[in-house]
Amino acid sequence: MSATDLILHEEEFRKVVGLGERLRHDANARYVALIDRNGQPIASSGELPDVDKTALASLVAGNVAATETLAKMVGEQSFSSLYHEGEKDHLHMSAVGPIGILVVLFDERSSLGLVRLRVRQMTPDLEDVFNEMVERSRSAENPELEEFGAAMAEITDEDIDSLFGDRI
Amino acid sequence: MPFINYAAREITCKLVYYGPGLCGKTTNLQWIYENTQKEAKGKMVTLATEAERTLFFDLLPLSLGTIRGFAARFQLYTVPGQIFYDASRKLILKGADGVAFVADSQAARHEANLESLRNLQQNLAENSIDFQTIPYVLQLNKRDLPTAMPAEEMIAALRTRNEAVFEAVAVNGTGVVETLKSMVKQSLARLRSGTPA
Ligand SMILES: Nc1nc2c(ncn2[C@@H]2O[C@H](COP(=O)(O)OP(=O)(O)OP(=O)(O)O)[C@@H](O)[C@H]2O)c(=O)[nH]1
Ligand SMILES: [Mg+2]
């Protein structure tokens, strides 16, 4: 297992989802998502029909990565937040520690000021859960993972074929 | 870094198609997209120029079957091959769990292949990813063209770590699934605990 593998357990997942729900409620937002810097969706709250959540996460991560690189290029330390103002819907993206990104989508029922305030209030809690997650991913005692990893090590061509099935 | 979600019993791996401009990276993804059942694929995201050159990345999310009780998901990315998009390539490689190097078989693109392979090694290093151990395959694409170099010559020049090699014609799907399967297998097998990054 590499040092950067991210493993999300039930407990932390519930916490993240709970925090996301609360933030969405407190900020009057339409949709809240926590993703990692590589664009993996981790948890979300709120409905966003017709929007592909994986695509959204990858574009946010790409956007943040590009902005951060740009910031470094011109001598700024790092990325803290990004805001996109649309006609109806607005998108607020902010850093959660070194590996997370918080995305908040809101409309006229909320405001940038309120979203900023709630995001700032919630970020330390989210960071804590993230740190727990990273700690646990790194800790050697992970019997569940040992077992899973051992099973994966014996993966065969037949396993892969059945994974693909007639899907592709 | 494979992302393992125990709560949802899902595992997600990021697989990146790398290679020189116009070698056929986007075409690999397009063929997979067009030939994958609806339930198994997400929306394909393409950030391209007017001329259909990749500007930032393409992304195709796939949800395949389950393995050892976990739903296996893959995010296929392509990088922009044009030399001046190097900063973007570096960003996309971040956190990659597997790489397919797509080489263009046309003799005129031989130098470009070599240059792109060097660039891959450098960008992996800058992302602290070890080129020697990351799941990796070599695809020789555009085998259909009359100007294609002999495969043995390409292998001698481009095969660097005894990786699997697939001859391909991405426009008609030849070798496309084989390339993907090889990356999938290697990246899952690597989940074994104790494997260094
Ligand atoms: N003859 C032939 N043409 C191919 C093959 N694969 C791709 N092409 C063509 O090559 C051109 C470039 O393909 P792309 O997939 O866009 O190339 P790319 O690697 O994504 O290029 P960049 O985005 O600029 O890095 C397109 O016109 C494809 O149709 C192949 O196997 N044979
Ligand atoms: Mg492309």
C-alpha cells in the first residue's frame, strides 16, 4: 500500500456526509461535495439531477490544480478558494487541508458572504476528518485491507475478463 | 493512489494515457466510450481546442463489475500531447495508478515518441511516482499506416522495463481493450499491502 492511498471507512464517511449535510443546510446551498485533489468524489449532499458528479469532481480538481499552479507561478503561496459567479448558480471551491476540496453550489436563496462564512466555520471539522482518514489509511494495522490486498495479489486473467464481462 | 471506499465498497483507480501529440490517446478513450454499455460508463469529459486537440484532459469514468466484493471503478484520463502543454500533463499525472504510453508508429514520429517518453519519466519523478514500479503498458498505435515502423524497432527503442506491449489501431479498436485490461490488472494487483508507492 502506498503512503498516499486514501481509504475511506464507514465511520469517516458518515462523519463527512453529516458535515456536508449540515453545511448545505446552514449555507442554504443547493449542493455540497467533498472531493480529493485528484478529482475523486468522496461525499456529497443535495440533489443535482442531470449533472455527472464524477465529471464535476474532475473539472473542479483540474480547475483548482491549474489555479494553484498559476498562483505559485506568480509567487502566491497556495490556493485557498475559488469562486465562479454564474447567472443563476454560483460555485465556491475551497481547500480542505492539503488533499481535499470543498465544492458548494448555491443560487439566489443564499449569498457569497453566507457561503464563505459557513465554509470557514466548517473547514476545521472537515480537516479533522480528513486527517483521521489519512492517518488510518497509513496505519499499518489494517486487517481489512491486508485481506483485500492479499486477495488482489492473486488476481487472474479470468478475474479481469469477468470484470469486463460484455460491458466493453 | 487507488481510492478505496469501504463504506460504499468501491475501489477507484486513475489510469492515464500518455504519448506525443496526435498519437491517438483521445481515440483510445473514444473507442472505449462508444463500445461500452451504457450502465458501465459515465459522461466523457473532453477539454479540447477547436481543432480537437486535447487542451487539458479527457476523462472517461468506467464502472466495471465487482472484484472480491468491491465495485471496480476506473477513471481514464488522457494528457495533451502537444509539447507546450507540459504543465497540464504534470497535473494530470498526479495520483496516477497506471500509465499507458501510446506511441505513434509512423517513422516520422519516432523522435516525438522518444521525447514524450523522456517527458513522462521526468513528470512522474516530479510527482514522486516511480516509473519503474507504476503499472505500465506500451501501445504501438497506428499499425494500419503504410509508414509504420517495424514493431521490433519500436520495441527496441521504447520498451524500457519489460512491460507488456500491444500493437493497436485505435480508430477501429484493435488492441484498445487489451491495453486497458493490462493496466487494470496491474493496478488492482498492486493493491497488495506492503507494495511501495
Ligand atoms: N490511421 C490511424 N489514425 C489514427 C489511429 N489512431 C488515431 N488516429 C488519428 O490520429 C488523429 C489524432 O488522434 P487523437 O486521438 O486526437 O490524438 P491525441 O493523442 O489525443 O492528440 P493530442 O490530444 O493532441 O495529444 C485523429 O485524426 C485520429 O483519427 C490509428 O490507429 N490509425
Ligand atoms: Mg487528445
